[in-house]
Amino acid sequence: MKTIAGLRADLLRLLKKDAFRKGAVTLSSGEKSSFYIDGRRVSLNAKGAYLIAELILDLLKGRKLEAIGGPTLGADPIAGAIAAVSYIKKKPLKTFIIRKTPKAHGTRRRIEGPDLKPGSRLILIDDVATSGKSFLESIDLLRSEGFKIDTAICIVDRYDGAKEALAQKDCQLISLFTPSDFGIR
């Protein structure tokens, strides 16, 4: 069995190979950047999903939480991987997904997954954090439903303001990687 450091090195290699691209790009925030990281290219890969789940589960050791999840589409494969790997480890975690808009039929829920009780502590996840907008919207929605949110975890924090924006909401941002891991200063 590999160490956490070995798993992290494997994930970084996979991200560099399959998800990281240098060159001008416009981000979802509208900002221009000299690099792009498409986390879904790795989180939707079997090995990548496993590595991400293992590393996030390691970060969660000793933390009290009811469930982990986040905004669709970035959180979807991560939540699924965490659910599966946590079950295999005999420490199953509930996971959830936040829809951009409620379904037009059925229960019209925005928070999909198992029923969660107001007052429960939830942890947010996403693939890449830039400005933090998706996390901020998720925090507002979940808190309006009575949930406690104080931690968000992403694969890569681009260092474009997300950490500071979440801090304004009394929520810490933890990332597995930063631009410096990709040789970006």
C-alpha cells in the first residue's frame, strides 16, 4: 500500500499529464489566465477518482461531519468516489450534490442525496477553486437550509481569491494542490 505522499505524487503526475494546460484561457469567472486545470479529466478517470478520494478521506480523519458534497459538476465524480472508497474502508460517508437549479418536477430539490438533518455539519468539495463563487453559493444555500459549513476542500486552489472569499464566510479552504505544484508562480 502506498503512503499518502506516494498517492499525492501519483495524483499530481496524473493532473499534470491529463488536466493541466498552459496557454491563454478565459475562466468561468470571466478572468483571463495563462493556465487551465480541468479537474474532471482526472476525477472522471478511475485511477484519478480513487486517488482523490483517498487523499480527501485522509484529510477528513478525526473530523466530525454528517456528509460531504458540493456543486455539480465538479463535485459529482469526487462525491461518488468518496462514497465508494469510504464504504470499502468500512467507514461509509454520506455524500450529496448541489444542483444549479431545482428540478422542474418531482421533489424539486437542489440538494440531492440522502436526507440530511438541519444542524448537521457538512464539508464542501469541488475540483478547482478560482474566485470561490461556486463554493460561496453552496455555503449560502446550505446555511439557509440550517446546515453548518466551516470547511471546503478542492483538488486545486488557483490562488485567485477563493480562500479569502471563503474566509469572509468563516469557512476554511483546504486544497490538495496549488499553482506552485504545477510550476506556476
